[in-house]
Amino acid sequence: MLSGVLEDAGVLRQFERLGVLEAWPELVGERVADVTHARSVEDTTLVVEVRSSAWLMELDMMKGDFLQRVNQHAPETPMDRIVFVLAETE
């Protein structure tokens, strides 16, 4: 019963989408994973922090490929887009 309520509210699908945060390094490879961090999922948008502006521009041109990999990993809960943001430095 609870799972039905959660599914009706879309909570279950959103929870399933969160799995991509953990899978991000595997999906993009070590080189990209070293300069990025999958930060959050907001509805059907994956937000990824990037270490530098140079990498951000490079990865932005490749986002279609990354989106395809993410959606192949979890086809039942597809993402509509990936947003790359510059990571805050401490």
C-alpha cells in the first residue's frame, strides 16, 4: 500500500533516479569522474559539479553522450537533461 502511494506521488521514481548519483563515475569513466561530482537530481535533471571552467566547457559539449549513458543505465527513469555547474572551492 505504501509503495502504491509513493508511486502515485512520483516519489518512488525520483528515488530510483537518485541511483545515477552513485553510478556516475562508472558511467563517465575515471578521467571525467576525477574532475566531476554528480551532486543532485532535480526532477528529471542531473546536476553535476565540475572542478574548473575549462572542464565545464569541454563537458558541456559532450553532455548528449553522457545523457545517453545515464538513460541507458536507468531506462525506466530517464533524465531529460544534465546541467554542469562550477564546483565551489573552499
